[in-house]
Amino acid sequence: MRPDWLTRRFAKLVKQLGLPPVRLHDLRHAAAGLASAAGVDLKMIQHDMGHASPVTTAETYIYVFKKMAKAAVRASAELLLSHVKIRMSLEGASQA
């Protein structure tokens, strides 16, 4: 069996199924990215990918999905607004 047998077999199956061109290695990227989006800890993803360092995992495989980015912005804005409201209510109470 040749070393690239699995890669060639995968490409053939993708073509037979009429799927868009995708490399076998792309599935690795997708798995890491989806695990991250699902909230799996970076150290666990690092372990699953077999990397020595979480930096390699983060820089190579972890993507910021639009939905995740929007949720992070929303959470940050809500936190900031809650602090502003608390501060305003404390300042209003001290002036009364």
C-alpha cells in the first residue's frame, strides 16, 4: 500500500459523491475549528491534534467564527453596560 493511498481514496470518494473539492487534511482543520466553536478547551483540542504546544493548535487550527465573534462582542457590551448602570446608580445614590 502506498503512503498516499488514503488521500487518493478520499479524493476519489469526494468526487464520486459530487462534493465540493475538499482535502482529507481539511477535515482536520474543520474538526479543530468545530471543537473550538463548541467550547472544547484548547488543551483538549491540542491533545487530540497531537501538538506539543497549544500555540501551534491555536495559530493553525482555531478560527473565529462570525457567530462566536458576535457573541463575544455582545457579552462584552452587556458587561460594560451593567458596570456603567451600577456606577450611575451608585453616583446617583451618593448625590441624594
